[in-house]
Amino acid sequence: MDISEIKIGTESSIFGPIDKGITQIKRLEEIGFDSVWMADHLMGWTPESIWTPDLIKVAAVQQDPHIFHEVYSILAVVAWITNKILLGTSVTETFRRHPAVLAQTLITQDNISKGRVILGIGTGEGENIVPYGIKWHKPVSRLEESINIIKLLWESDKKVNYNGEFWKLKDAVLTAKPFKKNKYPPIWIAAHGPKMLNLTGRLGDGWLPAYSDPQAYKYRLNHIHNAAKKAGRDINEITPGLYSYLIIDEDHNACDDLIGSPYVKNMLLTFPNSVYKEYGTKHPLGEDFYGLIDYIPTKYDRETILEAINRIPQKMCDDHILHGTPDEIIGRIEEYALVGMKHIVLSNLTFVNDLSKVKSSYHYMQKVLNYFKDNQS
């Protein structure tokens, strides 16, 4: 294990005033985080029916759980006022944006940031698609076609044609070039299932799964590497990442208390039924319920959601939410490093149900960051 290669990023979507959010991201760069990631959402995962201070403390200062600014507008501003931190989307999809528009947008962001932007992309989530009248259809095939079109437009100096199932191009051009010659924004794919892992191995520059224990991570990474080899690719061209929710405190018991909060448990409703089966149960919203696709938070009343989260096994929370003291978090990250992970993105949930822990949680995150930074010198 070479921990000197480990990069530490963090989620920093802006939910409140934009100026304060920008200041926070500048601070993250000054502290030394390697990357910052922003969600591309129209709504959040928490139903407004449970967004009340008695259940979720942060609701006392943020009136609505669905405040999301348009990610590429924010990314452009952040790119302009930062200098070295990598900037990624966590993650976008191809239902709401034509691949040619995504290709142009990322080249623009690449020039603004002087080569620091990452296109985090996946099949999408039902909550950002279905309520807005967009048909959910063949998400993996659609994503593959979109990535092919993006790369085709990036890499061609001439008019291009493309006759796909979802998009057709005729005499199309995109002649804007990246900031660094022939160095296009890397595409990191949020992949979990076999089809998406194959796609990552064939077309991805990075892998950004949202949940996984180290052994499952190793198995999936091997799947990606095998797909890459079959495609004639060098596996070292693909950066193994991980997006992880985090609860951190100097007192492990305090973390255990927060792990069982309604906010945290609600996040696990996005998991597929296959994960629930591992714990001898089924998804609280139905055996055929697939969280990322079927969970539309605005559909559910308070009673239904509270009943659902009460049926989530506590061990499932313990296993899938990274939590503990700074030393424990360091040890856990090293476990992932042993199986090949090189870039972790930490999404700090610590203060959501205890507002007094905003400052302290970032202080402890900095301890984790400094440990890995010190081993890079």
C-alpha cells in the first residue's frame, strides 16, 4: 500500500447564500483538500415531510431540503476564484442534458479552471428525472452513447456524424479546445452493477462509486480492470475513487448516536434491495424498490418515511456510513487503499443533526487530510 498516492476530496454543494458557499470552497482549497465536488440535483434526498427541527436539526437554519443551484454555473465561479483544487460533479447524467451540450460545457469549464475540472457522470436518479416529465429509459445504454458522443466531439477537428439509438448527429462540430493541448476533462463514472462496471473499464478515466465495503470495492475494481484489459486499455489510466458519507468526532460514541438519526437513515433508502437482502430483510418501501430510481422524496408523507427508516437495520448504517474518530477514519481509508482506492470524496454529515459540530467536524476532517498530506512529503 502506498498511501502517498491517496487524494482526499470533499463534497461542498452550496445550499445557502452563494457568497458564503464560495468562501467555504476557497477555504477548503487553502486547507489543502485535493478536490471539491458538487451535486447536480433538482431536489434533495430528504422528504420535506420530515425536514423539521425536531427530527433534523439543520432544518432550523435551512428552511427547505431541496435548495440546489445549477451546478455548472456554480462550478464556473468556483473555477475562476480557485487555483489548484480539482473540481468535479457528483454526479451529472444524460437525461437532462444533450451530450453535445455537456461536451461544450465541460470544455468551457476546463478553460475557466485551467484544466482542473472532472466530469462525474452516471445513469441518473429518478428524483431528478421522473417528476419533471422525462422518460426513464435504458439509462446505461443512454450513458454509453452519450460518453461516446462527448469523446467524438472533443477529439474531432472536423464535422462528425453519429447514428445512435438516442441521438443522431449530422455535420456536427465542436471546435473549442481544452486548456491543455489534447488533455480533455477526465470522465469519472458512478458505477456499481456489472453493466456500469464494464462501461467504466471501457470508457472511464475514473470510478466514483457511492457505497461499498472494502471487499466489495476490491471485487468491483477487479471487474473494471478486467473490462479495461479486454478493451486494450492500461488499467492505470483509470483512477479508483470512492464517494463516502462521513460522520466524524473525537468521541466514537457521539458518532454512533448520529448514525441512527432520521437524516442518515433516510439516505439509505436510496440503496437497492440487494443490499437489504444482505441484512436479512427487504427494502422498507418494497421488495422490488430500487432506491436511486424509485425514491422520489416529494411523494412521501411523514408517517410513511418514519415507518420506513425505522425498519432499516442499524448495522446497515454502521457498515455503509464512514464514521468514527479521526484515527479510525484514517484506518478505514487505509483499508480501501489496500484494495486499490486512490481518491476518496468525503461528504460531511456530522453537523446535520448536531449544529454544534460544524466547526469541530471540519477540524477533524483536516486531521485526516493532514495525515495523508504528511505522508506525501
